Amino acid sequence: MSSSYLQNKPSYCTVSFIVLLPLTLLSLTFLLPFSTYLSNPLAVAAGASDWAGGTPATTVDDVARTASPAAAADNGGATQRRRRPELSILVGVHTTARKHSRRHLIRMAYALQQQQRTAAARVDVRFVLCARPMAPELRAFVALEARAHGDVLLLDCAESADRGKTYAYFASLPAMLSSSGAGAGAGAGTYDYVMKVDDDTFLLLDALVEALRAAPREDAYCGVGLPFHDRAFPPFMLGMGYLLSWDLVQWIATSDMVRREAIGPEDVTTGKWLNMGNKAKNRVNIFPRMYDYKGPKPEDFLENTVGVHQLKEDIRWAHTLEHFNLTRLEPSSKLHNF
């Protein structure tokens, strides 16, 4: 038997081919679409199901096709389901490629909130990463995550908060949204507000919507202003989380001044752009409804909280999610026995 095996054993080249072929195919499956995804990540997000609500993203074209009574009848009430929301927000969670577990935690926390929300307002949550630098294994994992969830925005920028990532985020959105049709605002591929938020900030989505429902939709800059005593017109909003109206996002994308001033502490720099450009005359200061984590006791959280910041450790996330009842199991659940 031994001599027979030696006579018929596969060659080294054959073994290598058999071993490497599946790995090569796997790499091609995830890495070849990566360059396409980098050029327009929102096209992937638009084509995927909304992970938050489990329904396909609604575009302006969807609304147009169901605008007439006849179309509504033909679609069996689809008009009601696809009607443009009264308020639309794109939340960009700024994170890094290595933070797989943190993104999974945040994804679940927002998905649970979306299941309980009404369709009156639309909040799309996306994770914002820069492609440079990114190790090959992280590139493969991020591409897999992007294909699986459709909620990753991978930008052609350097991964550093103070080296222009926030500028790249805002400046890239108009072109990406207009070409993907992923937005939900007044024009093709737009939102009423675009938010930048840290990955150590937890948002209560309904509270965020209510805080913005009566706010101006143009020339608007919303967040926690600093210094705190300047409540009416703060020079800038803290980087834990702030929003710009869509017209300001468009202005950032086309302004040579903003492009030249892209580098620097991102929250201070954003305020600097708006102040130098005589923009954001409508400043909505939601202090103290967004605040730094104080502790695990109930009195450490405000009743009208919009967001909690400085959740850098998992235990802080656990305290916050438990306080706002996101970890509560239903009494009928079969998954616990205590």
C-alpha cells in the first residue's frame, strides 16, 4: 500500500492548487468588490435591507412611483408605507476598522430601538471608516461586514479624527447619496440632517427625533455647544455628536475654504468652517441632554437624555443599556431561568 501511495501521490503543485484555490476564491469574493465599495459605499447600503428595520431602503423614486391614487390602489397601500418621512436623519458613527465587537454592540442597540419606532421619522445609522491605513485582514473583515449589513461607509481618507476624516465624511456625502439614491429627504438622495457621532456615544433615537422635530431644517447646526454658558450661539458643538442641515453639508462639499481648513481638532474645526463662512445662523444647543457618563446609578442619567458619551469600556455600555431598558428580557422568554 505504501509503494502504491508513493507511486500515485499527488504532486506538490497539485496539493498547493487544491489548498490555495478556496482561499483565492474567498479573497476574490470579498476583496474585488472592495474598490467598488470604496468609490460608492452608499450604493451598497441602498441595495441592502435596512438592518435597523428589516425593510428595503425607500428612495425618492419609490415615492414618485406611488404618488397617484391609481398607483396606490395598484400597490395595495404601498403609498402609505413609502410616504416620505416628516424628518430624516443620517447618523454617521465614526469608528475604526479594528472595532468589530463595538460596531456589533452599537448595531444591536440601535436595531432594538428601530423595532419600536414609528415610521414618522427615518433615522439611518451608518459606520464611518477610513481606508488608510488598513491591514489586509481588516480590509477583508470590513468588506465582509459591509456586504452582510450594508451599513458601513468606507471613505478614501486617513484614519485620524484630526487629519480630515470629518471633512471627508461631510464632503463625500452629496455625491455618494445622489448617485446611490439612498437618501430620504426633499431632493434625490438627501436627508434633513446629517450627524457625526463618536463610537463611544449612545443615542436614544426617539429623543433625538423629538429634539429636532421643531428645529430649523436649513442653515442649522445642532449639538452640545461649548462654552456651555453661550447657550444661544455657541462657537462650536462638541464632537460627542452634532448635526448639520443638508444645505450645510452641500456647502462643505463645494467650499475651497473648508477644504483648505480640513485639518485640526474635528469639532473645533467644524465650528471654525461655519464661523468663517458666516454659516449656521440657526444653532440648536441641546445641552445638557447629551452628556458624559457619570456612573451606574439611576440618578446619573437624565430623564430627557438624548445621548450619553464616554462609553469607552464595555461595563459603561452595560450600565447605560440596562438603565434605558434595552437589555430587559420579556417575561415569557424561554432564554432565562431565574
